[in-house]
Amino acid sequence: MKYDILLAGFGGQGILLFGRIIAQAAMREGRNVTYLPSYGPEMRGGTCNCMVVINDNEIASPVINDADVVVAMNQPSCDKFGPRVRGEGLLLVNATLAETPAEHHNGCRVVGAPFTELAGDLGDVRVSSVVALGRLVHETQFAGPETVLAQIRELTAKRPELLEINERAFNLGLSCATAVE
């Protein structure tokens, strides 16, 4: 199994943490992983993306030119990184902050869900990337849901007040596949 995953949004949306959870969950399941974060100098509010490569075999490079999956958390990210999805890949769009294209020029599968809106309904828009993470697990099975939840629990161990909302956000993302399109 191999996944080239590109996550993009603006600083403050939790993009780098999103990528780190993906990478560490895949490592928990014994896969080879690279994690390459990138952000603009302005940090919060500026551009932010990360590349995660998951492979059962050795990984030659952490750089992704054409992705199996692009998660675009805002319109500029969708415009910039959406074209980098391979034809058989997945473009996952935060429909709260970006238009979900009806179809994509290269024929990839396009899925949109209002991650920020759903996170707001939980009481904190800052967990929108965790909602998206749940949906990504549902769509790709890059790792099992329990493995990803274990990683979320580990990362929130020092801030237990964040555990409940992150678990709820992740589970909402897993279940929103049937409730929202």
C-alpha cells in the first residue's frame, strides 16, 4: 500500500498537526512514512501545507509532485494543490471555505464536506482538521480508525480538556460520509 497525501490550508487550521497524526498513525501500523511540513513566514493566517508519504516499502523521496490525495481546507489551497491529484486519486475539500468542483480536470474523485461548519457545530472550529481527518480515514483507510484515535489520544495526553472534542470531531468525520456530501 502506498499513499502520497498533500494537506493544505492556512496557518491556524491545524494542517501540520493533521499531517503529523497521519504519519504517526501509519507508523503505529508498521508502515514507512515521511512527513514534510511547509508554511509561510506569517504562520497563522498564511499558507501552510504538508506532504505525507506512506508506503509498505522504502520511500525514495518525501516530496510529492502528483498526489494520491489532496485535502484542501480553503479555496487558495484547492486552486493551488487540487490540480496535483492523480487521475485515480481523491480531492477532499472543506466545503465551508472552498467551492467543491463538480468534477476535476484530471478525473479524480472529488468529495466535499463542510468541515469547518461541522466543527463549529461541535463548539470549536479549530477541530475542523480533525473532522477532515475522520473523513480521510473513511475514504482511504490509510490506517485503522482505532489507530488514529490512539494517536489523537497520545497527542492530547498533556491537554486532557482537548481529548473529548477531538474524539467527537474525528468520529463526526468518520460518520459524515453518509450524512453529508
